[in-house]
Amino acid sequence: MVKKVLVVDDNPDVIFSVKSGLETLDKNYRIKGVESGRKCLEFLESEIPDIILMDIMMPEMSGWKTFDKIKENIAWKDIPIIFLTARTDRIAKNAGGFLGEDYIEKPFEIKNLIERINKILKK
């Protein structure tokens, strides 16, 4: 079964790393990437992923604000979100772990990421 993952990160290198890593480890992953919260919301208008990996610190619209907008929309509110971020302070860890399905700090291991995604998608 194909697993559609949307990566939302203002750093194109992170999008590339996640895409190449996940698609190499598991041929059933299809990764799309967007570089802002606004582009994430635009993407969701036409396609619903199985899961979203979202950075917290982004210009224009933070990951927190994007998360809120997603959860306000009845068509999107059940999409699981993993915060994938370099922000490592206690507040971010607590909020990210509470609001999202998971909170993963950058840098991360692709194998760990895929295990955590699979665990969430099996729920």
C-alpha cells in the first residue's frame, strides 16, 4: 500500500533528505514537499496525504499556525502530524508531543523516522 507523506519545511535540503531516505528504504512511500505553511494549505486543497511531517520554525506561517489551520478544517483535521524540527526547547518538545502525533528533533535517523511514521499509520 502506498503511503503518501507531505513534508513541510522551509529548508529544501530537509525535504530532499526525507524524500530520498524514505523512498530508498521503502518503495511504498511517495513523498511530496512544500516549503511553507501557506503552500501546505494550498497542497491540501487538492490532495490529502496519509501523514504530514512539519517543521515548527518557518517564515510567514510557523508550523504551530499551520497545524492550527489544518485542525480547523473538517476535511484535514484527522491527518496525523509529526513535528520534525531543530527546535529543542522544553516548550516545543512538550507542545509538539502533545499536539502532534510525535515530535522528532533534527538531525534524525531515517530508519527511526520510518519506524515512527509506520507506528502512527498503523493506528
